[in-house]
Amino acid sequence: MSSVLTPQEVDFPQWYQDVVAKAKLADNGPVRGTMVIRPNGYALWERIQAELDARIKRAGAVNAYFPLLIPNNYLQKEADHVEGFSPELAVVTQGGGRELEEPAIVRPTSETIINASFAKWVQSHRDLPLLINQWANVVRWEMRPRLFLRTSEFLWQEGHTCHATAEEAREYALRIVYEVYQETMRDVMAVPPLLGLKTDKERFAGAIRTYSLEGLMVDGKALQMGTSHELGQNFAKAFDIRYLSVDGEREYVWQTSWGASTRLLGALIMCHGDDNGLRLPPAVAPTQVVIVVVKDGEGVVPAAQALFRELSSAGLRVHLDDQLHTSAGRRIIDWELLGVPVRIEIGPRDLAEGRAMLIRRDTKTKVPVSLGEAVSAVQKMLQEVQESLLTLAERRRAASIIDTASLAEAREAGATGCARVPWDVVRAAEADGTLGKGLSVRCLQRADGSLPEAADEEGLVAYVARAY
Amino acid sequence: MSSVLTPQEVDFPQWYQDVVAKAKLADNGPVRGTMVIRPNGYALWERIQAELDARIKRAGAVNAYFPLLIPNNYLQKEADHVEGFSPELAVVTQGGGRELEEPAIVRPTSETIINASFAKWVQSHRDLPLLINQWANVVRWEMRPRLFLRTSEFLWQEGHTCHATAEEAREYALRIVYEVYQETMRDVMAVPPLLGLKTDKERFAGAIRTYSLEGLMVDGKALQMGTSHELGQNFAKAFDIRYLSVDGEREYVWQTSWGASTRLLGALIMCHGDDNGLRLPPAVAPTQVVIVVVKDGEGVVPAAQALFRELSSAGLRVHLDDQLHTSAGRRIIDWELLGVPVRIEIGPRDLAEGRAMLIRRDTKTKVPVSLGEAVSAVQKMLQEVQESLLTLAERRRAASIIDTASLAEAREAGATGCARVPWDVVRAAEADGTLGKGLSVRCLQRADGSLPEAADEEGLVAYVARAY
């Protein structure tokens, strides 16, 4: 069954399509560009969601829910915003059997409808900061859909906040970048993100600054995994969100918004997968350990069951596979396809020797372990897999970033990987759209890797790559 | 501030509107009938959702996600289904800047789109039972909206399953009624549901049987809190969902679907609330205990902080209110409005005596407790509140159900409460719509209170009431 995956080297996009289908992660939906997230895919999303949600709450934000349908005139209130989203909108024109007087937009993002509420909720400086998050579906019509990566509907969280000062808004937007997104991506998903500032061209429609977390995939392409925006006072002015300051003045608030979506599943799949299927970091794996009874024999199944109970009691997510009517070889191929980080194989011969075989999914390393020490051995191995996948991803990222000095060099390096180039060198080409076919500036950094305040700071470097 | 709530006796609907607004649970959205669920309301939903989700998983179902947008022709495939939902549909006619060739329906429920996937996923008897749940938003255009109770968009879970036999489907539909819905409503929300079978008239569009869980509110009206449907083979035939049986025959599956929504928040508010605001059962309260520093003094705030840490360490959800710039009286009124089950008041005099005051939100009973015994005293009190709210709701339910023997009696009792009447007595009136203004048969039971198999069993009783 593993042979059904197209090898990555042969055709990476086809490998991706194969693994999403064969591991039963998602299907195409009937309306163009929509997606059915199957249980195997959704279980991954549930884990990522829980990790993000815990960190969002730790950062002080609380969850709420705003309507799916936005009056058309709300979208019009912020000029850049409506211009940015207009080509992608889905429009409801009939409701309850009648033509609507005013069409309703299916939210492509919720800045407008949330800020209409904020205008009512924010009165005094005591109401600030206002830190709100929502888990929701959004619709952006997609002409070139790819499961998880670009879909007409996707699931995400979107945070929206109001602050008394520009500095505080800025700090919060950055706090989200570091403490919510970077931490979840790096420490949970083992996908190390590249942090940077978006260029004016790539910035969110309506923002004054967009910080981005970009993943670099096996094929050298970049994937935008999350963004955090400073909105300045653009929406505050459009929706009249003002507070009474300590000094008795009516002041506009300063805002942020930030989002990460089911796209993260695409990053997870592409960053770690190999020709045998998924390779899941234990922190995000719905099943961390699978016990495979390879052959029956006296006491084998009971021993496997005892092991299952022991590992479960230790807080691990375990599955017992005793489906002996299917060959062990075939079942093992399927568990590899699903990317379960650690596999335990047990059969009569192992049992006779009081041991089982431990196999790492990422490296396929096999280690015999005595049954009495299985729990600690599995815990150790899970930690190794988690660390090892991150180290590998970091090394690959380092290798795929090529330092370049000219536009020609940047174009060449960007065609297969990621070019690091002085911003001044590619700036004009980016502005007039001649950077090169499929290439874009993914983000800007200072020379020391820190985040710039503005795209016109001196000495910035740009990362140029193809992107999903 | 409590005086701002209209007393329940004066105008119950106005009380409801007041408490939803003052406790900041929800606002009206800009598009007709839509709702903004504010953080205080959403925190309740998150807890109910977690409790339902854990039970759904225990019942063997797994989560997945299906598209929001359904092709118009899917809806048409099951005749009763489309007829039932047509008047409530929201229709997307434009996408990505163009008129769509086929309009897309914003899902009012997902039977059709999910069953289109099931037709692909189900091949063999080994694929059964297929037990899927989804957490999602749905849209049903609402002409007489009321926050949480009837809104054009609401949040819910909808389960959809396929089984090899009618019996198995039936058992599963009932398992959901008992182990998921009844348990969550009774043991978590302290809202004891009335279980019954829907009449043919009230049954879900496309089902062969609908089981319902009805709550009886303070004002005597019934609220449908959850339903579980046997779909028979209606959708299986419409979508051609067949499996290869052990005997090698291609058989249609038997199906169920079941849902519960943000309506549950309406039940929670109306079942327990009083003229001072919400009264939350501890199992569902986002904050179970609030420590109110009533007056400052040496060591008071540190003592309150120590108490906070102790209670938090014991696993309780605690909030420390040391906002001394606002009067204690005013803060206490607000905590009562929010329904926090247990309040601890502490001030200099209490501290001098090494004690604090414990107050139950539901009964307003005050008990002094020595600081050293606070944790166990709070735990005991929380349990008492949980039990007491359920007992009270059960007593009220019993009192509002009146045994009646004639249509006239049933009408009279149903006008202010719930009439229990032989089904044969009201059957004709229900069928021809002359039961009485605003009255409906909420559900049918056998005389012993158990669930009937069909509405034409002999000796059934009907519950007649007004409903939300």
C-alpha cells in the first residue's frame, strides 16, 4: 500500500495529494474549492486547536462568537479592506424565501462585524485592553483550490483586540507571534517558522503592519502559517471605536488582529511527511503509540492488552491493533502511512523472551525492550522523535535558505528554495511585479534576524521564495 | 444594578431579555436574527460543548467537518427534507465576483452533504457502524428571533451515523438520548429533560422517528433542547449509501442523526435564573467561586490571595475580586447577576477572627467558615448547589405537569404549564391544527414514562404545552 504514494522526488504535489487521500485526511467538497475534513484530519486539527486555544487564553484573550453573515455595507467601511477582499466574496442574496434588501456577505474575516460590536462595548479606558478570539469558519472563493492549503472555506481562529496606545497594541501583536504561534508551531508541530514583517504589498488589507510566520516545506516552497496584524486606528476610525481616557478625552483605540487556520495541517503534512506517509510529532499525534500484535500465540493478546493499559495509565494516547485477520505487514504499512510516532510490535517469539520491539516512525530504528520497561522506553522514544523532527526541519530550513546578493541570484535560489537577499536589491522588482514568475517576498527581517518596525528601515533583508 | 432586571413575575420574556443583556451573554447581530455570543455567554457554551463532546466520544463517535455550502440539488434529493427546510434557507448566488451556475445553500443541517460523503466512504460491512459528529454553525432564517432560543444562525453539534441494521440504528439513537443528552442536561446543566417521541407532525423532516428532550421552563413553556432521529433508509436511498454484507449482498444502511445547539444556553438561563440574575450550576459555571475582598485592611488582600491559590490548586475555577475602588455592595450584585454559585466574602473583621463568609448564590444562605477549612467547605457547598438546583428544577417540572382527561382541560393546563393527556384525546386536534393557539404536542410517552416505538401504539400519553 505504501507504493501507492507517488515518491516526493518524482512529484511533490502529487505526493501531497496522495497522502491526504490515502491517510483519509480530507476530500474535496461538492461546491468549488470546499473541503471535507475527515476524522483523521480533524483529530489533528482538534489537537492543534487545543494547543493554540490554551496559549491564546494564557495571553489573556477570551473566546466569543460573531455572526457568519455580514451586511454588505460593513465591508465597504474600510477602503483597503474591501478592495482586498472583494474578489473572493460569497454573497447571500436570498433568505427565508425572499430576496434580501441588502445582500449579506459570508465572512471572509471578521474585522468589520467584530469592530461594530467593539464600538458598543468600548466606552472607557477601564474597558481596555479588550482581548477577543473567535474559532470560526470563513469563506474566500478560491479558483485554484488545494486541500488544507487553499480552500474556499477554512476553519481558523481570529483574534481581535483594542488597546489604549499604539505601543501596547504592537506589544500584543508581537506577543501573539511569539507566545501563541511560534511556540505552537515549533514546540508542538515541530515546524520552525521564519518570523518577519510583510512588505507593503503583501500586508493584510487594512493593516499598518503584518507580522508573518512562514514555514519552509520539503520542496523549498514557503507556506504562510499565521499572521498577526497591527491595524493602527484604521478600523477604529471606520467604526468609531473610542474610549474616554483617564484625562477625559474621547480617543480612538489601537487595534490588532491575528489568525491561524487549517492551513497548519498542510504545513504539518508537508514539513514532516516521507514516501511512506505522514510522520507526526508526538505532541500533535492523535495516536502516539500503536501496539501491533504481529502474530497470535499463547498469551500474546493478553500481554498486548496489559501493555495497552500500562501505557494508557501513563497518560499516553495508545491504540491496540490486534486485527489478526489482516497480515501484520499490511497493518504496519497503514500505521506508517498514518504517521504514528512509535510502534510496538509483539508476537509469540518476543513474548517468550519477555520483550517487544519498539520502532520509531521517523527513522525506522528498531529497539528491543523488555516488557517491564516499556513505559519509560516509549516515553523516551516519543521525546526523541519530537526533538528529532524539529532538528531535521531546522536543518532543512537552514539548508534551503541561500544568501544572495543580486536580483538574478535571488531569482535562481528562489526557484527551488528560499533566497535571503538585501531588501534594497529586490525592492523595486517587488513593487512593479517583476520579481519573477511565482516568486514573492515572504517577509523582511533585520540583518540580525529580529523584526523590523517598518519596511523602509535601513539594512533589511528579504526572503524570496515560491509560496503555497 | 439588580433592580434593572424586570422581575420574572411581571414579565418573564422581558426578564430573559434583561438578563441576557445585563450579564453580557449575547447581543443581536446586524443581519436579521443573527447573534453575537459575548465572552460570558461563550464561556458557558465552551463548558457545555466540552461535556457533550466527551460523552459523544465515549459513545464511539469521532469528529469531522463538512462544508458550509451545499449544492442546491443535494437538498432536493429527499422530498420531506427539502420541504421542511425550504422556507428557512439562506442562498449564496454569487461567489468570487460571479453569478454561480448553481446556487449554494448555507447549511440548515448537514444530512445531505454528509450522506454524499458517506456514499463514498461506506463500502463493506467492515466500515460499519460509521459514527461521525460535527461541531458547526448552521443558518435557518428566523422571522421571530430571540437570543439563544431562535436565531438565524446558531452553533451546534450534529451527529450522523450509518448502521447495518434498523435495530442497531435505533439503539444508537437512544444511546445518544440517554448517555449524551440526558446526562449532560441533568447531571451538568441541572435541567431535567422530559424524554419522548415526537408526533408525525413534529418529527424531523426526513426522519422516521424523532426522540426529543424537552425542558420545562419557569414560565411553564417547553423548550426543545435536543433531538435524536432514526432516519431509516430515507437518505441511504436518496444518496445510495450501500454496503456489501457478510452474505455478499449490497444493502442500504440504516441511519441516525442527532443535534443539540446554543439553545441549551437559553434553557440554562431560563431554568435556573431568578430576579437577581443567573444561577449557574457549578458543573457548568466558568467561575465556580468568587472571592470578594469587601474591605481593605492589614493582611486582607494577601489572605484572599492565599485562599485563591488554595482553591485553584484544589482544581476549582476561582476568581479573586479585589477591585476596592468599587463598593463591595455593587460588586456583589454583579457577581449575583453572573450567577457564580459560591461567593466568599472577606474583610478585616473576618480576618481578625480567622474566618470568611461563604454565600450560596441559589439560596443566599451565609455560613462562616474558618480559613483553614475553606477548601472542603467550598467543595461541599458547590455540590449542594449542584444538587439543589436539580432538585428544585425537578420539583418545578413535576408541579407544572398537570394530568388532564379532556381536550378542554389539556388546553387550559397547557396555557400556563404542561398538560399530560391521553394521546387519543388530542390526536385529531393536533392533526388538523386545532389544538389551541400556541399549543403543541411536545412529545409522546407510554403510560409508564418509557419511550414508545410509534405514535400509533395504544395507551400513549401526550404532553401539551406552549413552546419556545
